[in-house]
Amino acid sequence: MSLQELDRSILHEGGSVSAKADEYLRRSGAAAGSWLSRYGLLIAFLALWQAASTAGWINPAVFPSVGAIFSALWTGISGGALLDDIAISLQRSGTAFVGAVVLAIPLGLLMGQVRPIENALDPVLQLFRQTSALALYPVFILLLGLGEASKVFVIFWATLFPLLLNTINGVKEVDSKLIEMARVYGASRLTVFRRVVLPGAVPSIFVGLRLSATTALLLLIASEMIGANKGIGFQVMNAQYNFQIPLMFAAIFILAGLGLVSNYALVFAQRRLCRWSDASN
């Protein structure tokens, strides 16, 4: 190889490395910009909270610093106390959520397709839907006691209706022309349901699942504040009564984190199962 060819080879390799480095920097900058645009306001809020509490702009006894909250969170998790509360709360809300899914989705699919069943059940559904689950909680306590049954059932009751209504609406929103086309091509009723109705209703069902998951966590807090001695909701009230404000906020942050995790998990599942649908966050 001549000296000129060697120089050209070195220049070519150097240019290739430089181009790859520039492309890497460009992608890293774009990813960092996207991340900051999404989470920058949250980071700024937490930084302002930390500065305001540390400087005394707000009462640190009422709003402790973010550092104190995360210190209490780490102490509770590393000691195992908060882990037990998280496990118990997840068991309660998870049991109620699964029960709502098992009942609401089949019933919603049936009501969405069979008009007589919908006409018969809709008045009862509308009556109970407009009644707050918290208003009925004393009734559940009278019937089921202060144990686990009443806590799980009030969460189940509140979780049931968002999922049921979204399932019914999802079935009704399926394009009737697609159903007619499938029948013209000789598809049976079961095939139409399996290939047209169910896939068309799945995006709306996932909306109901996300709403129900949020509702389950909200009712979990309320149910654990009455007659409970374990759970994240109990920990919020207990810490407030004992003026352990950093621990109270730590428990609140845990509840927020559980809500975010459940929402992102359902969004991920929706994107995998409904590739034709734009699953919003």
C-alpha cells in the first residue's frame, strides 16, 4: 500500500469515527431534551420544595424537605415496615381489581351485544353507579364487619363500574359495517365476536382498566383509614396522628408510585395488544 493510499484510509476511518461520534451526541442530546421536556417540571418542583423547606420559606414541620421524606422512605423500606404495608395494600387492591375484571368484562361484553339484557340491567347499573362507594362503606361494614372482607368489597364495588361501562361502550362503538361485512362473508356469530367485536372493544376496555386501577388505589386509602392496623393508607393516618410528617409524605409518595407503575404497566400491555391503536399515557 502506498503512502497516499494509507493517508486516505486513515482519513476515511477518522471521518467515519467522527460521524459516528456526532450521531451519538445528536441522539444523546435529543434523548436528554425529550427526557427534560417530560420530567423537567417535576424535577424543578421537587428542587423548589427542597429549597423552600430548607430555607424556611415554608414550615418544615408541615412540609419537610424532600431529603427528609426520602430518608424516612429509605428507613421504612430498609427496616421492612413499609414493605409489609405495601404487600398488604397490594393484596387488598389486587384482589378487588381482579374480581372486578372477572365480573365486569364478560358482563360488559354481554350487555353491549344483547339489548334485552342491557335494558333490564341498565337502570340498576345507573342507580348504583351514581351512589358513592364511600357512602356505602358503612353498609359494607355492617354486613361484612371491619375485617378484610369489607375493605376488599368497597374497593371492588368502586372499581367495577368504570370497567363495566367502558366495556359496554367499547362494544357499542365497534363499526357496524365491519360486523355486517363479516356476516356477508359467512362468519358465524362466535367468529364475528372473536375477530371483530372483541378486538374493536379492547382499546376501550384498557381505558376502563386504567380508570379502575386508579380507583382501586383511591378507595384503598379510604378503606385502610377505617379499622385497619396495616397498609399504606393506615400508615398515612398513623404517621399524621403521631406527627411523623416525613413518614406520612413517604407513604403518600409510595401510593403515587404504585399508581404510576400500574398505569404504565397497563399502557405497555395496551400497546402490545393493540398495535393499531394509539395508547395515550
